[in-house]
Amino acid sequence: MKEVKDKLDNTDFLTLAKYYNDDIRFQESSGVMNWIDKNVIEDNFVEIKNVEIEKGYVTDILKNQNGYYIIKILDTNNISIKSQKVKIAVIKKESLNLEKYLQKQYNNIKIREYIN
């Protein structure tokens, strides 16, 4: 995810979202999500709870139980602070599941032993 964050300086966020997302839905939409309540984002990512979110804002790398995220605010609907809605784009990388990773490594070793 650090590699993706570094590329944001020189590459369009939506292009990176299409290429780097682990979630197929975000790949297809270039990471774009329709209008959602700002509180939903804050509930999922406590790191941005007290950040003033405005159009163009890009988060640092965020983490929750589902993986790692970088979020860009594409637009805001500043009707009121209580009901603020935002349109976002997301880059999501799934958390590494150690069990799956070790199983894959084990399978690769078995394949190499079989070939040899």
C-alpha cells in the first residue's frame, strides 16, 4: 500500500484505484462509490474522525478489519454537519491472511518437488 501511496503524486487516483484494488467492485468502478454519509466513513476509520474532510482530500493509509485503504474525497454535500454526505474513491488492499499465504507457499513447494 505504501507503493500505491507514493504513486499518488504522479498518477491519477482513479487510475490507481482501477489497477490496484483487491476488491473487484472497486476495480470496475475505479474505486468510485456513490454518496455516503460521512459518519459511515468515520465509524469505519477512527483515524479520520476529527479531520475536516473537503473535496480533494486524500487520506493516509487507513486500516480496519477488512484491509488497508486510501480514500479520496471526490465531492462533498455540505448541507449540515450532521447530515454531510461525501462521494469517495477507494483503493483497498485486503489484509494478508497468514494461513492462506503459508498454504500457498506450501503448495508451491510441493509443485516444485513434483516437477523435479
